[in-house]
Amino acid sequence: MICSVLGLGYIGLPTASIIASKGIKTFGIDVNTKLVKNINNCKIHFYEKDLDKILKNVIKNNYFIAKKIPEKSDVFIITVPTPIFKKNKKPNLTFVFDAIKSIANLIEKNNLIIIESTIPVGTTEKIYAYLKKLRKDLNFPSINYESEKNANDVFISHCPERVLPGNIIYELFENDRIIGGLTKKCSMMASNFYKKFIKGNTILTNSKTAELCKLSENSFRDVNIAFANELSMICDENKVDVWELIKIANIHPRVNILQPGPGVGGHCIAVDPWFLAYSNPKTANIIKQARLVNLDKEIFIYNKIKKTIKDHSKAINKLVVACFGIAFKANVNDLRESPSLSIAKKLLKLPFKKINIVEPNINELPKSMHRKNVKLSCINETIETSDILLFFVEHCEFISINKDKLKNKVILDFKGIFNYN
Ligand code: SAJ
């Protein structure tokens, strides 16, 4: 059996590596020539626990090779990004359809096509219609999930990735998978394939349910984080400690409030709810509002910082501020859609004497932060030399800071670091 995984990013590369680790010949396909070369030399463009070991092994044993141009395969898995257009929040499916186009002429009877990328409801059916147009020689009967007679030549399913950045390898093996086939047979064929390399269960359904399920999961989390963020702003207005409030409220057996922070980052939860808000503008009210609340939290924090600067005894051009954490969440080096990074970038525009950035998970600052007065610094030196300390991310290194060192410092703790025991 040969499997091709198209898109070697945060999901595609770990997925391809794990499939190859089960002895399945796997091609990792990506349009980026440099990335393909680097991956074949075991150079990975992001950190994910255990991925380097697995990749090294599968390359050494000839089970995996990265390529630019797709080849004939039994299974094609699409793991390309599905961003949104900034202006109108419309899902951008260009990469998905480009990937499908790139394999269209390679597809043979009995091939499996699996879309893992997060997609709007109905997209798997659109992909089917697109392939039907491109490959008139193949048999594509009308879609009917329940029909036993459905005799397609190719089997298309949406099996959304649901793994947590920072724990991807473990979750790829262990998590249950939603298998959303266009037909029952598509689901069964895809399920049999996943069972070759996952320990979790496969849950079979139709493609639309699978698409909406993935979007619902991430929207659920976004809405719940928005609730925590809204509470944090209500607490601020009422001069109540939000961390203590949430701790007490969560003692209730049916209450489980999440943690507030500078907003929601990453390429998933900050993006996917917009798919629903865009396609269901009249009904997806809470979902849209939650997105807006989580975005507003960033502005709220920026205004808090500005007020603190104004109240400080030193003039702004004499002040040294420190941003603790610019990653999108705790203990990862991923900066995508990071609200902390976005706030830090806004701070660059203010005339501080110096800005210390403490981010233990990266070795150099992103280019967009390159300024004379901005430095990637270590924890202890930063504490000693900074006037205002801003805590944006709950990295484990920050939680273990000896609190005695922080006496006499102005601290704004947006992640409740000092409430961890
Ligand atoms: N966050 C909070 N407060 C919390 C929890 C999270 O502010 O109490 C913030 C984080 O700091 C981060 C953002 O939310 O900025 C998202 O982090 P996350 O850990 O909740 O989720 P992701 O984006 O890393 O991964 C999510 C997961 N989805 C769900 O938990 C429903 C993962 O399972 C998905 O596979 C992934 O999105 C994806 O790829 O869609």
C-alpha cells in the first residue's frame, strides 16, 4: 500500500510520519521545495515532542520520503491549511482545491481520498463534484450515504484532525477519529485505513456531520474561553480577582469555567468558528459574538498596559517593559495568530527605553519584532532590569519563578501565573 499526505505542516508531517512508522510506504507532498529538502534531511520547521525521532526512523528505513510532485497512491490524505480571508472572514479553500487538482489525474479505481483539513459544511461534496468534472472516465454516482448500492470508483471521506498542538504524536495514536464518508462504504474504507495506525476508535458518520462536528468542537472551546474572558473584564470593572472567582465557582459540581487570557491564538480555534459565522450568518450568533469577545480582550489588555504606563512614576522613554510569552499558548513555540505576539507588536510602537521579550521556546525573535530597543532576554536578567512585567502566557518556566524576586515590580498578570501552586 502507498499513502500520500499532501501538506507537510503541523498536522501533515506528524500524520505522515506515524503512518510510515507502521510500515506503510508514505510520500509526504508539499509545494515548498525548501521544506521538502529540509524534511528529507530530518530538519523540521516546528517543534513537536517525539516527531524528530519518528521521522528520522522512517526516513532511515525508507518508509517515508518528502516530494514536491504527487505520485500514484492508494490513499491520498489532504492536510493543507484552510485559512480565512482577513477582510470578510470567508474561508479560503484554495489550498484544498489546488491539492485535489494536483492528484486528480493520478487517481485510480479504488483509491481513498481523505480530507483532514478543517472545512466548511458541504465542502467534501463540493470536492466530489469537482473531481467528477475533472475525471469523466471514473464512476461517480449520485451521493446517498445510506445506499448499499453506491458503486463509486473512488472513496472520499472527511476525517478531521483533532489533535492538540504540543501533544500531537500521542493524540494521533490515541484519539478516536470521526470518519465522515460521502457514502457508508467510503466511511468503512477510511475507517479500515485509520485502524492500521491508530489505537482509538473510529466513529462513522456522513461527511456533513463530520465537517460540522469539527467546527462545533472548536467553536465550543472558543465560546467557553470567551465566557472566561468576558468574566475577567466584568471582574475588572467590579474590582474582583477573576482567578479567585473562577476557582470558587468551579467548586460547583456543574460549573467548569475555563481560564481567561489575552485572547485565543493558534491556527484552529481563532479561525474555525468564522467558518460557521460566515456560512450561517443569521443563526451563528453566540459563535460570532464569542470570536469578537476574544478579540476584544486583546484591546482591553492593551488599554490596561497603557494606563499602567501613564500611572508609572517614570516617563515612557525611561521605562523598560518585559513581555513574558509571545507564543499562542503555554509550552509551545508556535506564534501563529498569537494574541500575545499581537499585543507585543503594538507595544513596539510606543517609545519605551527598552522592551524585553521572554519566550523560552524560541531562539530568535520574529523579523517583525526586530528593533534596536527590543531584545529576546532570559528570565532572571529581565526581572532584574525591567520596570513593568507583563505576563501573557503560562509557560511552565514562568510558573516556577520565585515570587520573592518580583517584589517592588509592577506586574500585570494576564494568565493568573501567580495563582498556580
Ligand atoms: N485558552 C485560553 N483559556 C483556556 C484554554 C485555552 O485562553 O482555558 C487559549 C490558549 O491559550 C490558546 C487558545 O485558547 O491561545 C487555543 O488553545 P487550545 O489548547 O484550547 O487549543 P489548540 O488551538 O491548541 O487546539 C484545538 C483543539 N480543539 C479543542 O480542544 C476543541 C484540538 O483538539 C484541535 O485539534 C485543534 O484546535 C485543531 O487543530 O483544530
